[in-house]
Amino acid sequence: MNNRKLVERDLTEEGPRRKGRAVGKRRSVTVNLAESPLGWLHAHGHLDDRLYDAGERLRADYERAQLGPNVTMRWDAVRIRGTAEQGLSPTERQISAHTRFNGALKQAGRGLEDILWRVVCAGETLPVAEKALAWPARSGKLVLKLALDRVADFYRIN
């Protein structure tokens, strides 16, 4: 079985996006849609673009919030004038991502944050998450869609 679905995506500040969404300079990256459970659900038509984008945004904030500040020599590229990320230090960006992540989970509501974290952030498949949460089989997709819809509202994704 081939678990690779490679497509080209525009690379934006929020992460990989479908063509036509990026503004300004464009860089592209090859993405394996089967890489995450969220990507698989989207690639097979179970999630629309809005819900997929909300999940990717939540995962990006989760990953950014987990990154610690630099304590050694910084080897990242020298900033070019006009490209600063809101003038925030790495620690402030981490705190900002953590605040957005917590706000998105709060917007999803009690009982929905579990499925969001398991599928979107931890990368568990729906059957594994359903079993861990002691839910009936095939109930996770509906609950995940509801949670992602609320997260999309939080991030103001149309």
C-alpha cells in the first residue's frame, strides 16, 4: 500500500497552504498529505478546506508553543528589514503561540479538546483516539468536525 500523496503547497508564515492563498513572495514545499491523520481526512474528502486549515493552524501553534527559547548561538538567517515577525523575541512568539493554542481549545469547549489534541497535535488516528476516549466506533469524525469548526471560528477562517 502506498502511503504517500505528494502535492506542492505554498509555504506561508502559518505553514503550508494550498495554491492561491499566499500573498507576496511565494515559496513552495512538497507535502505528504497522508503524513498526519488530519491530512488523510482532508485528502479523502472527510474535512473541507476550512476545517483542515483550522487544524493545521492549531497544530502550528502547538508546535511553536513547545519550542524553547534559544540558549546557544543563533544560526538562523539574518533578518532583512521589513521581515521581522511583529518584533517579538523567540520567547514572546512562544508565549503568543501558547496563548492562541489555549484560546482555541477553550473556544472548542469541554469534551472537544481531547479529540483535538489527540488527532491534530499528537497525530493519533481516529480509531485510536476513539478507543482511548472510550467512544463508540466512528463517532470521532463527527466530534472532530464540530471541534474544528469552533477552532476555525476562533482563528477567523472563512
